[in-house]
Amino acid sequence: MHTESPPILLTFGLSDPTSATGVQADLLTFASMGGYGVSVLTGYSSQDSRTCDEVQPIDPDWIADQARMLLEDMPVAAFKVGSAINAENVAAIAEIVADYDETPLVVAPDFGLAGEHLLSADELREATANLLVPQASVLVVSPASAVALAQTVTENENLSLDEAVSILLENGCEFVLVSDSNAPQFTHTLYADGGVVREDAWDRPPHNVAGAIDTLAAAVTAMLANGLAVPEAVREAQEYLQQVLENAFRPGMGRHFPDRFFWARSEETDQESDTPEA
């Protein structure tokens, strides 16, 4: 009888009814990569495959209560923080993860929702830069988000990407993974104090796929929980991301969604092709 628990991964983030992003997406990625996901909601959204219509944040005390009950009951092997929605939620999450400083922490902030739906976007970026980034094992960001975070630390409006990454590393973050989907190829560059650790380029998917950075960050989290060092975890996560993007599907009238269980369907196809005809 198999009783050993798979690695338990805790994600903090927004509820996305489509499961393309947010905690639902993280739970799918964790399960696909052999982990068991548990979640703490930071808020609810009303959205479909085309757009996000509204976001409702959760009270920070509720975030703390959700997390403490889980953490007092089961061993968590790694944390992921996604969309916190506002600065108060960032503060609540930062206080919780500070008590588990030996546990890997992957931070993948989402500032798009705050800029579109809330007035507190600047406060959110500032809280993330000052409270979460210094604790992060890996910060997963787009080039624009890396610069926006660093600007809150220095108040310099004219930072290059390399300057921004250096500031974030000096602020305490162990690694910064910059994921650039706007380049001719889809590039992922991992930085540490010594400079670039690895840089990988992949063919761009033919479609606009939702949730790419969420998927990458969740996959890194799963690999860290399985004991991989950060450079190897990042490489494995990229390979997984490329597969889910290449197998993306379009469930509605908007963007394509990652197929996080592409391997299960490819196995089904292989089994069908191996079945002899009657």
C-alpha cells in the first residue's frame, strides 16, 4: 500500500474561473508535475477567455487564516505567490512566508489586474518589491515587471533591464528569471549575483496563450519541491512550458489556453494507435 505523500505545494493567488491563470492553473501544473497543490485565495475574478471583467480582493486576515490552518497541518515543500491584488495582501503573505525561510519561494507578481481594476497599483508594486522580492528564491517576471519593481526601490524612471535585475538581486532576491514573450523568440534568462546563469530561447507558439508566466513559475515551484537546484529547475520548467504552449487549445472565443496535461492525451493517442483493428 502506497502511503507516502507527494510534495505539497502551496500557491497564493487569484481565483480564475477559466483555470487558465491563478490558483486553478497552478493546481493543474502541480498535479501534472507530480506534486499535490493546496491553495490560499487572495481574491476572486469574473473573467472568460477574452477578458477579465472584475476582481474582488479577499480580506488579508482571511488570507492569513487560510494559510496558517494549512501550514499547521501539513508540511509544505515550496511556495508560489501569484496575483496578490493589493498591498495589504502582499503584507499578509510576506509575514506568513517569513516564518518558513528555509522553504523555496517563487514569486510571480501580476500587476496587470491592479493597473486595470484598482487604484493601488503603485502601492502593490512597492509592497511586492520591499516585502516579497527580498524573500524570493526565484522571482519570475516579464521585462516590464522587472523594471517596474526596481523603479519602486530606486525611484529611477530610466532603468535598463540589466540595471533593474541588479537592483532586485541586491535587494535580497536569490534568482531573477526574466521571461520575454515579445522577442522574436520566447526567451527565458536566469540571473544571479554573478550575472546570467543561463539563457534559453524557444520557438514562439503560433497563438496568444494565456497564463504562460503562471505556468512557468508553477513548474519551477514543483521542480524546487522535488529537490532540483534552481538552474536545473528552471530548465525543466521551460521544457514543460514549451510543451503546454505547443499543445494549447482554444476553449472559447478568446485566447488559447495551455494544455497542462498534454502528456496524458498524447498517451491516449499512442494507445489508440497501438490497438489492433478488429
